[in-house]
Amino acid sequence: MYVCNCNGVRASQVDAAIEAGAAKPAAVLAHHGCEPQCCRCLPEIAARIKDRQRGHIDDRAALIAAE
Ligand code: FES
């Protein structure tokens, strides 16, 4: 599934960039050598960043609770 149609960036590529440390939508695109063009994808990328960050927080909370 493409998240950014202008640059042909797929959801899996967005997630890989986030895992590599990209914390802003433009950084996600830059990770793949792209720049925002129409910017329609930026809210979706921002939502994926938030979901990932929330997931990491939930994972840490689960680890702490398990200790
Ligand atoms: S859809 Fe990503 S810049 Fe246009």
C-alpha cells in the first residue's frame, strides 16, 4: 500500500524510516531520498509516527509491569 503517491513510498518504507529514527513526516520521506510535494500524505505519516511511538511506550509499560 502506498502512503505517498507522489514519491511512491509504501507503508512498509514509512515504518522502516520511523524505526530508523525519523520522527517527522518530512524526515520519513528524506530517509528515502524524497521530499514532500503535494503534502497530502503528511497527516498519514504523522499518524504512523504517533502509533509507533505509542506502541513503544506500551511495550515499555508492559515490560515494567512484568518485572
Ligand atoms: S502524496 Fe506524499 S507528497 Fe504527495
